[in-house]
Amino acid sequence: MLPAEVLTSSSVRLGLRLGLFQLSFGILGVLILGLFNRLLIEDLRVPAALAALAIGAEQLMGFTRAWFGFRSDLCPVGRLRRTPFILLGSLSCSVLFGSAGWVVLQLARAMDSPQQSASVGWLGLLVLISIGIGTAIAAAGTAFSALVADLSSEQERPRVLSVVWGMRLVGVLLGTVLVNQTFGPACDAGASREAVMEGLQRLIVVTPPILFVLGLASVLGLEHPVKADDRGRKPSVDQPKRLALPQLLGRLRTIPQAGRFMTLLCLLTFSMFFNDAVLEPYGAAVFGMSVCATTSLNALIALGFLVGLGLSGFQLIERIGTIRTARGGALLAAAALSLMLLAAPGQTLGLLRIAITLFGVSLGICINACLTLMFSFVEPGRTGFLLGVWGVGFAYSCGLATISGGGVLSLLQMFSGGNIEAAYSGVFLLQILCFLAAALMTRRLNVAGFRSTVQSRFASMVKALD
């Protein structure tokens, strides 16, 4: 085999194994952001802004990513650095998902009772559980990213990331199948609330064990304990112990290139996830789609994601560079959102599905380009810390986008006099503008110079401090 073929083969094998973890997160994401959000808004008639807060509250704990990454870098000799964080996070996500589903069931009962004051308490509890899920995702996700960096070279990393995130989208597909199988007749249009809640009861019993087993299988036995000779080969492994987390953050803020990258990362992330909380309700309200039909829209995004990840990881980044790849993905996303708007007046489901698939392609391209840059701006011994910092920007941008999508929808409904189609159109138009702004911002960056400057400046800082 040619060296390139060997590289691709090893990248795919590693990506498939690690991807089991992202597979579980894909299932979790479609059930929380998709199904739970749809149930709250359309079936329980919770205001979109409150539903977005309850679902998007998990992103509020994104600030803990830097701390979890910092702690995972401090592992002493003879212990695993990343695996304990990943397994504990997977277990916590599994248990908390089941708890969140149970709370939604209690909220449904409270909404049906004559006195609905108890529903406020259940919504508050759902927010707390969502925060717990966000903390578990921060711990497991940051350690997982650091593990990917530990196990892959810079040359093969775009391919590994493509496969890993592709597995996440496979999880979205499996999550859609899981909803259809557990809900059964409740997937039919016009199904009663009782039938839908019975399906939810079955779902929260079946799903938690699946999530934990996938997380366990993805990393068990893959990482090796830190050895004494690792410190001789990588002297910076024990250097983080000399610096406190606030010191590292303060010095990082003095690097202008880091701020420019963070700004681009946040804007692209906000643009990508702005319609997370409104896409399925959009299908229900404007096109009259059923619960399972709107959930199936996630499958179209997943298929597009797979195509976009493959194109960016195996072709585009290598051929045209990371920044140009991100720019092209942003422009494609703006075009896809425009098609979604054009499909609404005539309720053209075919055009809507094409637009959503193209949107998925653009997301795959943008995300892989952003991740490749994130994994490039790391320093040996501080991989977890730096990935945690970039993860903070990613998480908060994602959470702000999720909450803002529902909030903007509610505001536009109020200002448009209840015109639901105009409200959704306003949300998508704002998202288009964000993507175009991100595309323009990439023109100020040179990928080679940007990457080399960040790495050299941070290396100089480490040398001076240590």
C-alpha cells in the first residue's frame, strides 16, 4: 500500500473506535435538542424562549472545559489522563438524560392539572438537570478532544476528526430510529399527548444504558498510563503544575492571534447552531409535519454532515486550506438557509428537504475546519488546557445560539402579530447574515501565518514562564 493509503487506513480505524463516544453524543443531542425541544414547544405549549432556556442551559457550563482540560493535563506517572474523565462523564450523561425525560413527564402531568403552578418548579428542575448534563459533557468532551490529539498526528488529524464527527452524525440517525421504534404509533400525525408520553416513558428506559456502553467501548484500553520516560520525551508534561490556571489564561489573552481565532470560532459556531431550537418547530408550524416527521429532518442534516465532513477532512482542507474551507462552508450555509425560506410560501417539502441536506453539508465543512484549527493551536503538556479554552468559546457560542434562536422567535412572533411564518423567516435571515459576516472575517486571516504565529508566541511564553 502507498503511504497515503496506510495513513488513511490507520486514521479511519482510530476514528471509528473513538467515534463510538461521539456516536453516543449524537444520540443524546437529537433526543434533547430535537425531541425534548419539540415536546416542550409543540405538545406542552411551553413558550419557545423558556423551552430554549431549559434545553440550552447545558451550554452554560462551558466555562468548566478549561478547568477540566487543565486537570486532565496534571495526571501523575502511572495513571490515565483522559479516560477517567470520559467514563465518569458518560455515566453522568446517561443517568441525567433519564432524569430529564422523567421531569418532562411530570411537567406534562402538571400542565394538565387545574393548578399549573407546579409546572414552574418542574421547569426549574429541568434547567438544573440540563446544567448537570452540560457539566458532564464538558468533562468528558474536553478529555476526549485531548485524547484525540494525544493519539493522532497533525497530518492525520483532519481525517480522524472527519470520521469521529461522522460517527456523531450516525448517532443522530440512530437517535431518529430509536425515537421511531420506542414511540411506535405515537409517531403518526395527530397522535394524542398520552400516546406521545407513553413513548417517552419507553425511551428513557432504553436509552441510558446504550449511551454508557458506547462511551465505555470507545476508550476502554485505548489510552496507556503516563510513564516516567514520557516525561523525558515530552518535558512539558509536568510543567502545568508550575502554573495556576489563572496565570495560563492571563498570558493566553495577551496573544492577539488567539483572540482573532476565538472570535472567528465563536461567530461560526453561533451561526451554525442558531436554528437548533427552531428547526423542528418550523417543520411542525409552517409545514404541518408530525413529531416523527420533524425528527427525521435531523437525519437529513446528518447525511449532509457526513458528506461535508468527508469532503473537508479528506479533500478540501488538504487542497485549499482550512480558512478557505471554512469560508466556503459559511457561504454554502447561507445559500441553504435561503432555500429554506423559499420553500415556506408554497409548503414545498421537497425543496425544504434539499435545503436542509445542503445545510448539513455546510455544517460538516465548517465544523471540521474549525476543529482542525483548534487542534493545531495546542502545546505539548497543555493540550487539554488549550482545547478546553477553545471549547469554552465553542460551547458558549452554541448555547447562546440555541437560547437566542428560541428567544428571537418569540420576539418576532410578538412583533409580527402572531405571524408564525414571518417570525421563522426573521430567524433564518439573521442566521444568513451571521454566516456572511463569518465568511468576510476569514478574509483577514492567513491560515499558515495564523497557525505558526500562535504556536510560536505561545511556545515563547511557555519558555519564559518555565
